[in-house]
Amino acid sequence: MCERKRYLTLTIILVVGLLLFTNLTSRGSDNVSCTYILYPDGHADIRIVYNVTGKDFVEIRLESGYVNETITVFSNGGIPLPYVFKPDGKIIVNTTYLSNVTVEYEAVVGGVLNEVQVNTVINPLGPAEVILPPNSALLYFNGSPKINTITDSSGKQFYIVLSYGEGGTYEISFLLLPLMETTTTTPGPQTSPQPSEGAVTSTILILALAAAAATALLMFIIMKRRFEKAPEIEPLLEYGFDERDKVILKTLGTGEATLSDLSKTTGLNKSVVWRRLERLRELGYVEKIYSRGKSIYRLTERGYKTLKELDS
């Protein structure tokens, strides 16, 4: 009899423990929400909100194309928080006495193909909303997101929003549509129409037609390039400089600078500056050093020589 009671007690303890473990596991994916704002050049502004109630520390994985200098972490009250950065692309945050933390950073999540198509791959940690650039057409996606469209206050620009219910790895491709001017007439005062199923269907139809038109444009560009001779501009794209490169080189010509300094001085987005710097480093014009935990960029001898040639 005693043995049976002991066995029953152990069974109850195991069942309760299993239920608690299952509850904690099921709540894990509800602790994170993500927002991705995609841009035409393949980079993204990423925001992660992490519920850390009852946790002393939390480890958060970033996208592999993160821009280190753009990472910021702050509490629900907006207070900046220190963090420990790991070489494997994760950050550790002390979350004692906090209810949630927010991580914001920029990352390169894709690239442009044939001037009009952008292919991206994202890895959200939990439920995520992905906002495409204005007036773009959705070409491909995987997973099972809910898809909506929103417009700005002027009604001239629309945005496609993909809402994923869980984390994972998702591929999203979209087309950059040319801006088209539209003329509207105002016959008289009218009330704003309420959203309806017909309006949603109409919007989807318009987007489908726009996507078809953009796809036709893409095929035209591909076929045109196939029959064209090799363009003379290709060597320039590989070895030459565009205006952004020149501005960055001239700025570094006045002295060493961090990524943030270069962004402020040149007026370029940090992710754009970072990509141009990486390219210039590969070509041997710029080198990166570390000082007091910061990344410092400066010109190499080849960079100074090239800058003089550009100025002459």
C-alpha cells in the first residue's frame, strides 16, 4: 500500500513538472515580437520587443547581416541598456527588474537583382510584421503570412505588410515599381468610404496587375541585356567609384572616422556607408582598426594616392 502511494505521489510530481515545462515552452514564442521595415537596396530596420518578466538575463540573436554600430538596446521606459556582444551575432542583456527590452538595429538582409527585383531572407525570432517599400509589388514569399495593404495620409503611396504568426526563416522577393502620377477629380463633398471586402478585393487586383506589369518589365530588361554587347561600364562598377565612394574617401582624407561620424558628415544612411566601406576595404583603399572598443576607418596609402588623383 505504501509503495502504491509513493508511486502515485511520484506520478503526480512528474505530471505537474511536465505541465509546467510545457507551459513555459509554449510561452517562449509569445515573448518576442519583431518588425522589419525593408528598403529598396536590400537592407532593413529591425525592431525586436522581448518580454523578459522574471528573467535576469536574456540572449537575443541578430540577423547575420547586422551593422554593429547601429545596435541599440533600451528598457520599456526608454532608458538605454548596456549589453554584451558575442562573436556569433548574439547579444546578452541584463534584464533584472525589467518587464521588457527593445532592440533596434540595421541589417543587410538581401540585395537587388536586375535593377528592379529585390530578394531578401529574414529570420525573425517570433511573430513578425514585414513592411515592404512604398509602391512595390510582392513577387514571392514562403510561409503563411497574412497580407494587408496600408496607405499613407496622402493616399498616393501604398505599403504591403506581411504578418507572420511565428518565427522562422522566410524568403521575400518584391519588385520596385516606377512612380506613376495620377489625377483625381473632386465633384463635391463626400464621406470617406469604409473598408469593405470589395475594396480589399479591388486592392489585391490592382496589386496583381501591377506585379504582372513589373514582371513584364523585368523580363524585358533581362532579354534586352541578353542580346546587348557587354557594356563598357562593367569595369567601372567593379573598380571605379560612384559619388558615394568619392564623398567617403574625401571625408576620410581629412582624418580617421567612425561609421557614425561618416554617416553624419556625408548625410548617407549608416547601412549604405557600411556597405561602401566594406567594398573600399576589399579594394584596398580603406582599412579598419579598433580603438577603445570602437571601429575606426582610415585611408590606406593606396587610398591617399587615389584621392589625390581624384582631386587633380
